[in-house]
Amino acid sequence: MSKETVDILLTNGYLVTMDSQMNLYPTGSVAIKDNKIVALGTAAEIEAAYEATTFIDCQNCIISPGLINAHTHAAMNLLRGLADDLRLDVWLYGYMMPVEREFVDENFCYTGSLLACAEMIRSGVTTFCDMYYNEAEVARATVEAGLRAILGQTILIFSSPDATNYDESIEYCRRFIKEWLNHPLIIPAVAPHAPYTSTADMLQACVALAVEFDVPLHTHIAETALEQENSLNQHDSTVVPWLESHGLFKAKVIAAHCVHLEESEMRTMQQYHAGVAHCPSSNLKLASGVAPIQKMIDFGLHVGIGTDGAASNNDLDMFEETRLAAFLQKGVFHDPTLLPAKTAWSAATIEGARALHIDHLTGSLEVGKRADIAIISANNAHQWPHFARDPEAVYARLVYATKATDVRDVIVDGKVLMRQRKLLTMNEQRILQDAEKISKRIDAFLTAREGNILSKLLAITADFVPQETFEIQAKVELPQWVEISTIVETLGLQMIRPTIRDQYDTYFLFDDKEAGRLRYREDEIKNKQGELKETFYTMTLMGPAVEKDFENSIVLTRARYMATAQHSLRFYREYFRPRTEQEVVKHRQRCHIRYQETEFSLNLDKLADKVYLEIKSRTWSAKDAIHKAELISELLAKLR
Amino acid sequence: MSKETVDILLTNGYLVTMDSQMNLYPTGSVAIKDNKIVALGTAAEIEAAYEATTFIDCQNCIISPGLINAHTHAAMNLLRGLADDLRLDVWLYGYMMPVEREFVDENFCYTGSLLACAEMIRSGVTTFCDMYYNEAEVARATVEAGLRAILGQTILIFSSPDATNYDESIEYCRRFIKEWLNHPLIIPAVAPHAPYTSTADMLQACVALAVEFDVPLHTHIAETALEQENSLNQHDSTVVPWLESHGLFKAKVIAAHCVHLEESEMRTMQQYHAGVAHCPSSNLKLASGVAPIQKMIDFGLHVGIGTDGAASNNDLDMFEETRLAAFLQKGVFHDPTLLPAKTAWSAATIEGARALHIDHLTGSLEVGKRADIAIISANNAHQWPHFARDPEAVYARLVYATKATDVRDVIVDGKVLMRQRKLLTMNEQRILQDAEKISKRIDAFLTAREGNILSKLLAITADFVPQETFEIQAKVELPQWVEISTIVETLGLQMIRPTIRDQYDTYFLFDDKEAGRLRYREDEIKNKQGELKETFYTMTLMGPAVEKDFENSIVLTRARYMATAQHSLRFYREYFRPRTEQEVVKHRQRCHIRYQETEFSLNLDKLADKVYLEIKSRTWSAKDAIHKAELISELLAKLR
């Protein structure tokens, strides 16, 4: 009998099919023609029927479906290790967003994605699901690498690195979909970033686009407890019912994270066949929590596993993720039988494909499916010995004892991308060099910024304004409390814009005296009855001062910048990391007065058990400053 | 100026010293003479002063103290993947203990430890802390591999693979300590297994031995919530105060796990300078929980990181453990700033050394310390790019983005154990072969056992006894309930040993009919008022029966084994994995009667709303069985 000729024959491997019967062939073979699997089974049976132009001996290896990275932001590989161990807001608003705003362009997305593809191929990934900007560039990199991917173009209510508004993003996404639809490797997708960065209108437009082209819709859902809390406050509903009410689930949804879903939300998502991408490393590292995925699986949801971006992981190692997923269900939900190795390996392969709505193409080794395969060394010291008693022990070997670096060969769409750990489609050295060019610019940008409190503050603040250079002030201690109105009467003047407030000041002090001081001030404005009317928060940067004494008053010359404090004191503390802090709490009666055609502010402060009166003004002019200092002396004389 | 000659010069690496100032040298060198570090600093400075016989270029590498695996059972590498995803009791009593009882001997400990050493060297470990049996064999393997280790000889109240009682273990341990004391690589230790496997006397003897020779005492503390609960029930105290009351902390304690410590227990341990070995993978995999190590560190405890044994991990990868340790503190205790990378890397190195009471020898790169060093490639795709803005980013690179397989060279006590990922002291192929010989025997043993319910039951049951082969029984349905005393009166006989009980039976049925059925029975013995007097649990294996009908009765011929059920129904369910289960609940009045010199048992059963009377007996003799069947017919006739 003459043998049929195929392109590639994988032989003598331990075949883990992940098909519907979870068939295992301890000595198995796979025949590949063009981009598809045309036969598989025992080595004897396949080798008897097929011959091949390329013959890959898989002795001592496991032949498995390639891993499916169900959620990542590939290009963020360029931001790996940029900022770690920070709270989400400091990480995001302090580092990620300022750097993305400055650096994310087409070249960034192309180069970062190439770096990510190299890393993913090296760790046995054959398909990934992406969400980022300039996805056409991500597609270009992915095709060059030879990987399969679902590529979601990000859409946000606010401006993003590739669009000034969401209409532009949707238009970009439409062009992107049209360009890449029906590509053998790429499935374009619509990626509204998250419920909390969407409006109902925006979501509906995204759904319409996804439905029009029958492409997936990739989004983040319920990543943090805060997201659910805010959703309840804003919409009187948790996120899934709110998304459902705007028709989100008409599309083929791929929902990343899902850490804080209620059971009813799991049921809703299951009814609509929405897929879940579980990202355990990222959810731990950013302290979001642990998604109860065994429960989701019990509800019938398809749960895949994703690495998330390298900026919050910090690698794209699906072996790590899969092991961690299994460990976490057991340890955090108090039952070692949860997410057994077989279920975990399913999540990394066939269930991942189902979650991404592409199980007709990939995720298992079956005749007719695309040849997306990882060949994994299984006889290394750290995987030894093997026990044959339980045939399913192979899953435990894969999940609990195998490392990404044990992946020996990778095939995607019938094409060998890695052989004996050499990348065949990519020039890794060149990619590292290109990546380094971008990272060096980012490094220089941030190093400059970090070396200067002002630029560090400017990077995260929209309304920062410089104030007058000269500050003229006199400060006298009063023997006891008097009302500010009594003082102004004594001066024979009128109170202008009087206010009563409690002020809570925190000063950040730095090692470098030249850096100046930062003041975070909470102003609680009270009415006459002492009830709270309003609170506002300001951030003031005061440069080092040159001080000049006048009679009874001083003139300070220094740069001074002020802005509304949009973040919490804790945020600023973690972002600026001052050497030390000082707190000042005072009760202040404040008003303005006009004296000799000049306005001054008057502060009557009670600090602990002391009472101070301040008379102050500011100006851009040195000459004016001296004039005002003289006027302040006159005022003080009247008060004696 | 002439240069001083040393043995080894490491140059051009990124030097991460972990010394008390946490000094970093981005281009650094280390000079090694004999087994010690004699100089380190910038490459320029060191290369100007030293020349060497061996020169190791560390360009693109990080030079770090080697990792310290603070808790493992090295020889258990031979049990890797033997049984996974099981609950602790099924795993331990069903698989680990029966296999250890059967296979753990000197050769097992030597071979298993060699396999573990190979794996540990490959992942950058330079010191490990062990607890197992036959530690002299572990020592022999460790010295052959060239690693540094603290080796704790296990001491238990019950018999162990290397001793029939704890006095023997203590004697073994004393000999072991004397033999290995003052070895340059080995520090022998006393290892009472855990509080719950110790008596006060045994602990005191262990402490005395450790104090006599000034060696560490290695033990498991507070691994599970159950351990604390049982301690409270038994000793009216959590474990640490109980251990303290028996003087445990007079020794240099190394406490593994510490998952469920109360704050007061942390304080106690800190006061006694006890070290902690955190084992995050094992604690998750066996569902013990997550130890709050950031809190322990804040209390001033020294916390190292351990892999635990490969049977519950399933590898000895300290990079995985360290990353996981950092992730878990953040994710489970809701704060991403907990256990930052620098602290995590400390735990894996210098703090591990402090926890093991050997920081005078190792754990950091400092002049005078032993040369225990890992040289780690840092420019791979998965670690790229690098940012220089924050010099401490090197710790994030090590903890979050580096893999065990990035370790390029390993030096211990001044000797190169691995160079360019080749092991220089070990014949890895031969070790794998030797390990396989043992694993194949274990595999055969368990395969035979698993194929047979009886041997599977025997493996976990002490008091299992075969019962009489022949069972003679008649069963009639009664139209309504009558007291059993009335029935016995009708027969004109006396009630012997009457009891009243509720019986809850669960039958496990298997695919293989020949396997027979297993019955788990809960007997609740009641007094006449129906109050519970006593509960007992039995496990009965009933082989397939040959049934022979007699007038009104049957004789069953079958093997039948009975034992006290020492574990829970849930345990047996998970251990035997029956295809299906049947439950029978009945109220039973039971007594014995003597008729024609022969004793029978009489069971009056109420099942749902039916009433049955059974007359039964058992015998070893076929002839006797027929005789008894005839007597039962007579008894039945009297009841008509």
C-alpha cells in the first residue's frame, strides 16, 4: 500500500489531544498538510499510512495543542519592569498613561508586538487575544511572527494614543476589520476598553460594528471591586446587567478578568455564551483579587487563561499562568480538588479556544483543525520521574512541573515557528535592539521627569499653574483669640470675601533641598455655624525660597505652582515618595482687605493653642513686592 | 602594582549584593579564593587588583547570591506527580504514606536527593534546608552534588521508614549529627516533624539534642487551620505557646509553613529568633492557605522561601516560589505594595539565610562569606527591555520576569557546580536512570494496588480482617412494625445482646463487577429512650457473591472484609472514586438468639415505610452453612 505524502509528520510523542474524549496516545503521531491536521493516532498507525517531507521526532516529548493566551496587550512588552509594586492608580496615572501618551505610536505597537510574539512562541503560545492601540501594526507583527491572534482595537471615551475621540477609534476599527477580515491568521475584533471607560452610546456603536462583521468583542469586565461599587453607584446595577441592558452580549464577547462577578452575572454571561479570560498573575500583582473560575466553569462558562500585558505580570508565560490558576482555586477557595490539572490544561488550550469563539479552528489536536501545536520536552530533571498508573498524570506533569522553556518546537497554521528553541520566523537580536531604542527614550523621559518634582507633577496634572514669584508676608502671634471682623474693624477697613475653614496640610520634604516642598492641602470651608459647606484639595509646589527681611515683614522669592489635587494624599505619597512629611492642622478665619488701593489677604490661624495673624500678598514684580512690604508694616503699626 | 591571584574572577556582571546596604554594582566583579569571597566591587576596581586562574565573563548577566530553598524534602522528588489534585488526607494516607512505608530506604533517599540537587542547581539554588529520613544518605548526595544544606533528620511519635520508634530516630539523629558536624557544606539538624506528631517528651528530647550540639531544629508549624483547631482542643492552646511551654524555642528553630499563626505567636517566635520558611506553592496546592508573611516581616521575623517537597509542588523552582510569594501577599491581602520585589528577593537570599541561622556563612555577596553565587542571564526576550531610571528595577526583573532556566552558572563554596547550564558535579543521565528504576517499582506497586479494591483498602487500613466465607440469610417483609422482643417471645427464645440503632450505609459501586462493593456504615447506637449512646463506623468490602437458594433462605459465598473506618466517607469517596453510590438509611432493632445450639442474629429493619425481618449467620464451613439454612427455615416456620 502506498503512503500518502503530507508536509510534516510529528512522531513518537506523547499525544495529548484535548479532543472531546480527551484522547491520549502515549506513542502518537500527527500528520500535517498545508495548514491543517490531516491525521493523528498511534505512531504505528500514522507512520504506516503517511510519509512526509519534514519529519519531526518527538521522542521524550509531549505533543499538545499550542497554548492560547486569552488576554494580553502585546505591545506593552515595551513597558515591562517600568514601574512595579505600586498601587493601581499610581501605576496607571503616574506611569503607564503619561508614558503611553508620549510614546505609543505605530512603531511602538509594531516593535512591542514583535517582542511579545518572540516571547510567546518561546513559551508555546500559538494563539493570543490582544487589546491595544494601532492594531493594524500589531497584526503586521503577528503575521510576520506567524502566530494566530484575535486583535482588538481599543475604543475609549477619552482620547487615546491613536485617536482623539471614540468616533475616530471606531472608524479606525472599521477600516482595520475590513482590511484583515478572512486572513488565515488574524481575526480582527472590536475592543471597548471597559464599562467604566464607555458610554452607552459608545458601547452600542461597538456592538453594532462587531455584529456587522461577525467579529469578537473583547473587553475588560469586573476587574476590581471598585468597578462593581462604582457601577452600583452610577447605574444602580452591577456591570454585567448594565452591559446587557445596552446589548453588549449580542456580540461574541471575550471578557477579561471577571474577578468580581456575582453568580447571577455568571449565569447571564453563560446564557449569552460570553467567554472569560482569567488573568491570575495580573490580578494578584495589582491586588485585584482572585476570580472564582472553578465556579464559572461549573456554571458552564468557557474560561481561558491570559497573561495580561507584560507591564502588570511581568511576562507572557502561559505555563506560569496555568499553574497559578490551578494553585489559586485550591488555595484561595480551600479545596485541593478544585481546578485539577486536566481542567487547567483545558483552560489553557481548548477552553481558551471556546472562550475566544475559535474552537472550530484551534485549541485541540483533531483532524480538520489548524495545525497549532507545541512540542514539549518532558524528560528533564524537574519533570522526573513519570508514573504510568494514572494516564492523566500527564496533565499534572504539564501543569505542575513543566516550564515554558521546556517547549522545544512550535507549529502554527502548519508552519514551524520554533525548532529546538531557535525562532525560525524572527530575528530576535534585531527585535531586542529595536525595543531597546524605544525603551531608552522612555527611560530618558522618565529619568528627567523623576529628577524634577515639577515635571513629575506636571506629568499627572492637567490644570497646573505657576503663581506669582514674590510672596510678601507678616506674621504675628496674638496673645488670645479675637474674631477677624474685630481686627478688620480696628484697621478701619471692610472685610472682603470672608471665609471660615479648617485646613489640613501635609508637606512632603525631599532629600534634595533644591527640589522644594510639596504641600497637599485639604480645605474644609465652614459656614458661621461651623457646618461643613465644601471641601477642596490643592497641591502646591514651593521651590526653595530666597528670603529678604523688611521691617516687620519678609519677602520670599520663589517659584510656586498650584493645582487642584485630583488624587488622594496616599496617591501623591506613593508617587513622590518624600523622605519625610510634616502635618499642620489649623482653624483659619480668612478675608481680604483693601488698603491704599492694594488688596491683601488676612489669615487668622489657630494652631494647637496658639493664635497667629498673617497679612499676605503676592506679585510678579520685585518693585511692587517692596511697596507691599511697606504697606504691611503700616497695617501692623495700626494694630499695635 | 602586582595583582593578587585568586581562584575565580567573575567580571562584568550586574552585581546584586544583598548586603546590609543592598549595594548594587551595574558593572561589577567578584574575586573568589578557596571557598570565600575575597573582594567585590566595580569591575574596574576589582580587575585592577586581582588576576585569576578561572575567569568567568558575566556580561548580560546578574551576579546574585544563590537562592536559599528554606524548606524541602529533597528525596520526595521521586514521588513527583505520583498523585495530584487530592485532598490532604487522601494524598497523605492514601498515597504518600503507603508508598513511603514500602519504598523509602537508604537508596531511595540517596537517589531522590541527587535528583533534587540536580534540579536545584539548575534553578540557582545554592543552599537548601531538608527534612526527611535517612539524612546521612541525603548528606552523601548533597556533598556529591556540591550544594550547601541544613539536613534535618525526621523524628515522629510513630514508626517511620528509618525507625520503629522515636527513641531510635533520636539515636540515629545523634549519630548523624556527630558524623557531619563541622562539615564545610553540611549542617546536620534535628527535625521533629510537627507538633501534632510529637509528644512533649519527644520534643524535649529533640530540643536537648539540638542544644547539646548547637544545631538547628527544623519543624512544621501551623500548616493548616485544622492543626490549630486540634491544638486548641487538645492542649487548650494554639501551637506556638504549646511548643514554647515545652522549651522548643531554646533551640535555633526553623519553622516551615506558619500559615495560620496568630499575631501573638508571631511575636513569640520573633522574640526567640525563630526563622520562618514560607512555602506558597505547597500551601496553595494542598489548600492550606496563604501565610501572611509581610505581617511577619513587619513583626521582625526572618522569613525565607521554600519549595516544600516535589510531591506537593511539583517542582523545586525557587524563582516560581519567590514570584508567587510576592504575588500572593499583594493579591490575597489586597495591597499591591506588599512584598515588593526587593523584599521578595531578600526572602529568597539573605533573609532565607537568617531564617536558617546561617547568614554568617551565606545569603549575600560580602567579603569573607562563602562564595555561594548564581549567575543569571538577564537579556532574554522575556526579560526585555531594561529601564535604568529606578536602580531597584533589577529586583523586579529577577522576581517578576526571570525564570529558573535563566540561571547560567552556579558556584557553591567556591566551586563551580554549573557552567553554561551544564552540571559539572553530577551525571544527570545516570541519576534519571537510577530514579526511574525506583519509580517503576512504585508504579507497579500502586498499579497493582489500584487494580484491586482490597489491596487499595489494605494499604490504608490497620485492622482489616477477613470474615467468614459463607453468609446464610432469610429476609421477610412484615406487614407492620412489631417489637423485636415480641418476635423472640413468639419463637420461645431469649434475646441475647439486644441493641437499637440507626444505620446509614453508603455503597460504592465500581465499573468492574468483579471488584465487589464497598460499604461505609455509620452505626448510631441508641438507648431505649432513643438517645444516642455511641457511634461507630465500619468499612466492609463485599466481593461478588455466588448465591444458592434454600427453602426460605439463601447462602451467599463470598469474600468479605471488615474494618473500623478511620477516615471520613468523603475520604473514601475521593480515594476509591466509585462509579456510583447507593445510600440506605434504616432503623434497626438487633439481637442474637440461640436455637438448636446455634447462634443467629436477628435484624428488624425499618426502611422508609417498609419493615423487614432478617435472620442471619456466618460460617467458614460449606456443610455448616447448609445446616444453618435448614435451621433458619424452621425458625421461619414458627413465625408463620
